Amino acid sequence: ILTGAIGEEAGNLFATDYFDLGKAYLAQTGQLYVEAAAAALGKVYCFGPTFRAEKSKTRRHLTEFWMVEPEVAFNDSEANMRLQESFVSYIVARVLERRKEELKELERDTAPLERVQAPFPRISYTDAVARLNELGSDMTWGADLGGDDETLLAKDYDRPAFVYNYPKQVKAFYMKENPEDPRTVLNNDCLAPEGYGEIIGGSQREDDHDKLLARIHQQGLDPDRYRWYLDLRKYGTFVHAGFGLGIERTVAWITGIPHIREAIAFPRQIHRLYP
């Protein structure tokens, strides 16, 4: 997908010159577009490749991966998490029902998967930082969770868990400001157990036109590239929320494979572009 606007953050974009119109980018997400579709149709999703120019060499990262991204009108952050846990529980249950032989072939211990049922545990970002400090991490409030932090925190739970309401400063411009604590946003990450980390990122979207415009300015983005997106709020607005589930990370976790490159036919990483 080619897009003229930044979907997540400027630091991990693949950019190219687009004729006489300036820069175009390989999409980091389809979310902004499915928000427009949700305004018309209520419940929508997109499914396709996404691209992140992250210089990460971990077993969890690809520069090209696939996401399924639902967006639902009139869902708030709590309803968004309920949809996520229902979705993940359904996927795991269906795999256990239909693909036990394949899991056996992969020598996957299915006991942890059999515990994947809603509701999932929930912990606020602020409480997560305190818990990580108790576990020996030097994590400080205001920083994003790293892979090691996610792994350490997930050891407390026997199924996927939600960390919610992260600091505004480390999250994307489109996330709804938390009215109870304006330092944070109404978002969540869903962390898979067994060291697989974040498989879902989701949020309630900022539906206030002026606050959204202010966030675009704060992050140094060009408002002209987001006029169409701002117009979704300018002439009437509604509560809505959505999320993105990373297919390869989810497959890696469910199958128990050690590296995400085994979950896609032709993995793209910072050291791999062939074949």
C-alpha cells in the first residue's frame, strides 16, 4: 500500500519519490483508511502487508509483515479489549480443534494454549512499571516497554495479558487522550505468554478534531496530509476503536516456533532481502 501520510511514526518509514507529488511511503498500517470505512459501515477490517523500517535484529521483528486490523464504530477502549480477547481465544480454539496433528508434528506443548480463554488479565502501564521494578527491571515511567520488559511481565500470567493506558509521549498521534489522566492515552498492547511479546496493539481513537490536530502538530507532522482524516471529525464525530494483530507473531506463538522468520515464506529483515 502506498500512502502520502505517516500512520505510526516517522522514524521507521520506507519512503520513495512519487512523481511530482513529493514523498510516498509504504504503509505502516491501514488503520487511518479503515477508520473512514467504519464511519460508513460500522464494523470493518483490513488485511494486508505492512512495513516498518526498524533496525531490529530480534526474533520478533520483520520489516515486512501482515496484519489484520478491525475497526468498530461506537466501541470504546474497554470494548476494544473485549473484542481482542474474544478474537484471540477463538483463533487458538480453532487451531486446537482443527490442527492438533500439525501442532504435534511441531512438538508444540498444547497445555499453555488450552488455557487461552477470555477474560485476559489486565494491568495498567503505571502498575506494570511498578511490577517490573519489583522484578528487577530498571524501567522508568514514560518509556515504552521493550521486548525484555514484555517477556518479564508476561511471566506473571498463564495466558495473554493486556497492558493499557500508556504515556501519550510514546504512542501515536491518533490515540484518544485519557480523560482521567491526560498524560496517558486509551490504548492497550496484548502480550502473548512464553516470551513471544506483543501480538496486538490497539486503541480508542481521538474523536475530538481540535485535540487530534494539536497532536499532529506536536509530533511535527504536516496537517495538510491529514485533512481528509481530520474531516472525519470536523463535521460530526463518534467514539470508535480498533487494533492490529500481527499474523506472523501470532503464528509463531501458537505454533511455538523459535523465530518469526519461520512464520512467513520469504522473510524480510534488515539483513535479508533475498530471494
